[in-house]
Amino acid sequence: MIELLFVACLSGTPGAVEACEEKSLLFTDVTPMTCMMGAQPVLAKWIETHPAFTIQSWKCKTVRSFERDA
């Protein structure tokens, strides 16, 4: 299982401090390389449904079974 981790920040009024949250999407049918190559379109679709947010950073990682259950 591959996890796409990203930091999404809710932008307030200009000059306001941004409220950021760590989010993740899980994929069962991709490799880490496929995740890296396909992350930007996936994140663009996420932003379409969450227009108040901006993506600050992202990464792909393999999820081990004991991490998934935690």
C-alpha cells in the first residue's frame, strides 16, 4: 500500500497566519514511483474539491501493515 502524504493550508485573509493540516490518500494498486509520477494530477483534483486550500508539500511512502492499523 502506498500513501500520498501532503500538507494542505487553508488561506485566510491576506497577512493572516495559514492553518495547515497533514492529509493523506492511500493507494493499493500503485508503486512508489507511480505515486511520485501521478501525485500532481491527483492533488490538482483534490484542490478542485477543496478550493480554499493550497498544497504546501507532498511525498509518497510505502505503508507497512503495522502503520496502517495505528
